[in-house]
Amino acid sequence: MQISNDQLERILTAVQKPGRYVGGEWNSIRKDWRTAQVTLALAYPDVYEIGMSNLGLAILYDLVNRREDMLAERVYAPWHDMEAAMRRAALPLYSLETRHALADFDVIGLTLQHELTYTNVLNMLDLAGLPLLAEQRTADMPLVIAGGSCTYNPEPVAAFFDLFVLGEGEEALIELLEAVAAWKQSPQANDRPGLLRRLAAIPGIYVPSLYRVAYHADGTIRRIEPLCAEAPEQVRKRIVSALPPALTRPIVPSMGIIHDRAAVEIQRGCSRGCRFCQAGMIYRPIRERGAAEVLDAVDQIVANTGYDEVGLVSLSSSDHSQIAQIVQGIMERHREDGLAVSLPSLRIDSFSVELARLIQQQRKTGFTFAPEAGSQRLRDVINKGVTEADLLQTAEAAFGNGWDRIKLYFMLGLPTETDEDIHEMARLIRELHGLGRRLRNRRVEIGVSVATFVPKPHTPFQWLPLAERATVEARQRLLVSETRLAKVRVSWSDWDSTWLEALLSRGDRRLSAVVLRAWELGARFDAWSECYDPALWRRALDECGLDEAFYNARPRAQDEILPWERLDVGVSRAFLWREYQRALSGELSPDCRSECHGCGILAAFGVEAAERLPEAWGCP
Amino acid sequence: MAAGRQAVQRLRVGYRIGDPLQYVSVLDMGRLWERLLRRAGLPLAYTQGFHPHPRMQFAAPLPVGYWGEAETLDIYLREPVDGDEALRTLAGQCPQGLSIESVQAVPLDAPNLQAQMREAEYRVLVWSAAAPQEMQAALEALLARDELPRSRSRKGRVQAYDLRPLIHELTYIGGQPAADGLWEHTLHIRARSSSQGSGRPEEMLEELGVALDHFRIYRTRLIWE
């Protein structure tokens, strides 16, 4: 079923930002459904402006559409007004390219980047007219699959998905689509369980219904048992050993989006080993794109899109071994057209100030640093590897180069934290403030953003409870009371969002019932503070007979079976535990480009790397 | 940077906006054109300043939801380019819903188009349960009024204005039966469109006092001095 222009026009006159729902953007691709062997709807469970800013989906869109026998189209979560209009007009959720109903696709692929988008997933499936529970969907309905960082523990949404693709999707998604296309042509086309077993045999694919979870009386997991031969004991994430060619023909949106610029991925993975950081663990190993390739990609993407800004994407821009060469190269080649360069995630050192100066970045928005913790002791616990001297020197260099504003990112509620660490954080802020005023003038502004730490799966802190609300809020107040200075502004994350993120990031599959109930009660767009109602979630937990404290307030034993036990990111549990112990004793583990800490990634993928591109990794 | 390299040519681009770009806001349309011009690789003249933009000037911003059949934009180049060649280059870079109709050189020192704008004409399609006679009567009643006091909120301030003198022509062209028991009516409107104020067709429709299902507005002509 295709939605007609007339049907759409009648409802779009009454919704905000109708451009979100119409497609047709430059570089978007409309293919012929008659020649496609398999059709994929790529979905982001939030509004267009957020979904369109996701580089991962854009890469997969390009890759799938390059295949003659496949097609991919996009869909995003409709905002409340559009949802209401669609329901009134009985219009199903449709793809932007050819406006096919979502139920017409063979596969719906969602990316799960943030736990607070889960109710939007349910809402999208409901708007598509599909049963929400995977077990209720039949062979004539699309497979509903997901990838993205949340799928490293997808258990809280396991009931809604047929399968998850673990790790990098460039190869795995194509293999999956090929298998689906072949299955459609086969005599078993109507055997959905058979298809799931077939797909479970593809490396990196986790079919949750093929595993049974048994619990102890105290609610902890007793065992997670594969139910058939095709379901592997361990599902290991997929990686590509070398970065595939950069995306150079991305869709150029016709309306403003969050990251409204060209993006070139310069590096995947990070070698710093910060212990709180899930991205640093799950995206290993580190792989760089060479300077020449980056420069060519920038030229092409600018020619193909007309963007006046390019973002160099990585987890730690200043760690790229050729970053200076890349930045200088771009400045030289694009002197005429005034291309701006943005570099997210700069390290705390003078070199980063030099880079920022080179690209004239952030002079308006401020120079950004992320010390993460206030005291040296606590920075050592989290393995931030930054000293106070580094911080002061970097700040001095930033002020010295004309910046009047700096932004500081900290976390609160970190393991082993005491009030003393907050005093130190306040002292550091005061010191930077004084330094700024000495070197610049009274205009100096300091923005301090304090997030509450959420222990994440597959990190050395995965065994730890979330800090208690009373403690976190007392320390927020303490920090504010000790940093009452002119032009110092402190902001912090709201406990109710932290709590839900923690619950959904480390929960088990019993939470699927809670997510479902919260959606039934009306939860949508939980990541939007104006939409989020924590009371709905507390009620859903109560009605499902589950206890928040069990998930958030409880330390896990070393040998406890964690909900993500069968999901293997290539970093060993033994390494994570070792890092946790080193954290407790305040021992640093230096950047793993300088020394190998045996995290397990080489053992997991080293053979593959050696066969294909031995020099491409940062591992020593 | 092209700073100091002054514009040597001004090209007037005529274009149409249709589905799905009628849903794009004025601000987004500016950005869309900037990117289109950069992709086209024409020798654009840039504004001065920290963040330079290609120099361009829209005759009249097209409100969200309007289709445009006679849109006009001036662009500035730092090297002369043949009009036909520019047309071909631009036409190759248009997203769905945008088409280039004409490109003509105009004198560099010609007055600012936006300042010269006086009126615009519209073709409005209206879907309503009202039959043609009822619609026609409503139009006549509207035109018979001496004033149409309304208010608009602009930047948080509510401003009172009279819509009636902004309407220069409002005529019923015809009606035909459409789906769902509705009639599809066609209206012609000529209204003031200038920096001193514009009469907007949807405001006139509101004043008709007739229940509408939905409507579509085409801006068909821009009239400047």
C-alpha cells in the first residue's frame, strides 16, 4: 500500500514541521520495488531532525541502495501532532521515499542509540499496524530487527524484536538481507521460525527467542540457554577489519537537522580505555582512515552535497595520528569556498588548542573539555589519564588564544566518589575561573555540565549500582553552593531520566513487559523532557511486579550471570573485572596504543585483521 | 576566501516550488538554495564576515505550505557566466519539488527586489462541502465588507491590522465535484505583497465563514515596480 499525495496533503496542513514527513531530499534514492529482491525500512525511533543526524543509518542506506537487488528507505517517529493526525485518518506509518506502508517491507531495521527511545519503537510498530510482540508476528509480516549501541544489552526490548545485529553492520546487514531474499524464494518461505534459525547462524546475529532465560528465586539469572543448534553459545559482535570507503553522497535534508553538516568518519574505536565509557569498550579495536583518503572524501562530499561545514567524526579526534595533516589539508584545499571544519571530542592538551585555533572553531560556543571527574584521585579511578596540570595548561592555551568561554563536562555519582571529590571539582572550576579572569578579563564565562554517571554493560563498572538519588542530588547542591561565581553556570542531568536510562541499559528481558505497559499508559518521546513522565514508568514497574532497586541499587557479584552474558563484544569479562579492580586501587591503564592490556580484542579479531590489513589497527 | 573579490554579475533566477518543497520554511529554503548554489560550482560571490554565505536575494519569501510558480531569486557571481549555461548547471542540482525556469542577467546596481515588491497573485484550490453558489456568495459577502479587522502575533507582539485593503482581487473561477462528497473550488486572488504588509490567502479563507476540508495555495505571479 502506498500513501497518496492527496492523503498526505489533507493531514499535513495541520501539523508542525511538515517537512519531516515528505522526503524527496537531494541524494535520497527512490528505487523500483518490482526489481528489488528484498526491501528494508531503516528506522530511527525519534524525530526526523535527530534520526537524520545519525551517520550509521546513512552509511547503511547508501550501502544497501548500491545493491541492484536491494532497496532501503527511511522512516522516523512522527511527533505527537502527526501521530494523532495519522490515527484520525487511519494512515499507517510509511517510508519517506516511496511512501510505502511499513508493513510492506521485508525487513524493518531500527537503530537503538538511546534507551529513552524504546517507547517510540513500540509506537512506530503500532502505527505500522504490526503486532508489537515478535512472537505474534507471522511470516507475511516484516522482520523487525535492530542494531546500534543499545543492542549490546537488548534484553529489555527482546520481546519486540525478531533479532539484533551486534556490532558494525556494513557486512552483517548485507548478509542478512541476502539470506532473507533467498528465503523468500525458497519453498520454506512461510516458515518464520525456520528463517530465524537460519539467520541465527550468521555471525553477529542474536535471535533472543532462541534463548531461554531461567532465574534464581532472588531474581538473578540462573542460566541463559540456547534452544537450538543454530543459536550460538556466544554471539560475537561483527567488525569490519578496515574502515570501508567513507560515505560521500549522503542525503542533504531540506530542513534544519541537529548535525546539519557533512560528516566524514576518520576513526572508529578509541584507545584511551576510560573505564566509565561504553563506547570506548564496545567499539574496539581502533581503526584509522588515512589522511589522503579523508581529504578525498571531504572533497567529494562537499561537491555532492554543497555543505559549508564538515565534521570529522571519531570518539577522540586529536588521537588520529595524522589529524594535523588532515586539518591543514582541508584548510588549504577549501580556502576558496570557506568550508568550516568541526572537530568533536578533543583531548585535553595544548595540541588540541592548536587544532581548534587552526580551524577557528568554537570561538563562539566555547572551548570544550571533559575532565569528567573533579579530583585527581577520581580521574585515576575512571582512567581518564588527565592531570590537573594538563587541564590548567590547556585552559591557559585556550584563554591565551582568545577564547573567552570554556565548557567543562563532569560526571557525578562515579564509583568511590565522596564529597571530597566534589570539593575538588569546585576548586578546579574556581581555579579555571581565576585563570581566565587573569589572562583575559571579566568577560570570561565557564559553563559546567554535570551528568550523572550510569554504569553501562560491557564496561569495568558494569557490576556497580547506580548512585543513590539522595547522594547525587546532595552533591549537585554542594557543587552549586561552592561555585557561585560571576559567569559560572552549572547545569546537571535530571534524576528521573538518569534512573530510567540506568534501568533500561542494564535490565533483563522481564523489562519488556514494563516497556510495553509504559507505552500503553501513553509514554512516548521519553528522551524529551517536555514529554517524559516518570510516573508512567513507575506505575508500569509496579503493575509488572518488578522492583527498580533490584536493577539500579544492587551491586552484582563477580560471578553473577548478567543479562548480556551471551553477547560478546570482543573485550573479555576477565579484562573488565581486572580494570574494575585497578580502578578501586586507583591504578592507571595507559593508552593502549602504547601498551597492550590484553582486553581480548586481538584474540577475538586478530586473525581476521592479520589476514586483511595488519597495519590498520592501533593495537601494539 | 573570496573576500575582496566583488560580484561582477547578477543573475535573476526564475523557479518553481512544488511537492514536497512547499513544506519547507523560509529559513530552510535559504539554506537549501545555498547548498544548491555551492553544488552547482558557479563562481559565487560571498558575503564578508566570519562565516561567509553566497550572496543572494529572494524577491519575496514563500510561506510554508505555498506552492510557487513564479519564484524569483537574484544571485551574485564573481566571474561572468552565460545565463543558459548557469540554467543548465543549476537545473542539474535541484531536489525534488524545485525546477529552474529561467536565468537572466540583470544590472548589478538594479534595485533590491524585495524592496520593489508590490503585489502577488494566487490560485487557490479549496476543498469544501459548500456548493459553488454558497462559496461564491461567501466571497461576495467578504468583498462587501468595509474592513476585516484581524491580528497577527509577530515576535511575541500582537499587531492589529485590517485585511480588507490588502485584498485587491478575489474572484471565483469555478468548482467541480471531488471525492468524499466535497467540491473543489478554484479562486483567483491578487493581494498586496510588500515590506509594508501582505494579504495572505489563508487569512481570507478564514474570513469566509465556510467550513473547509483543506486547501492549496499557488503563488502564480510576483508584481514589482
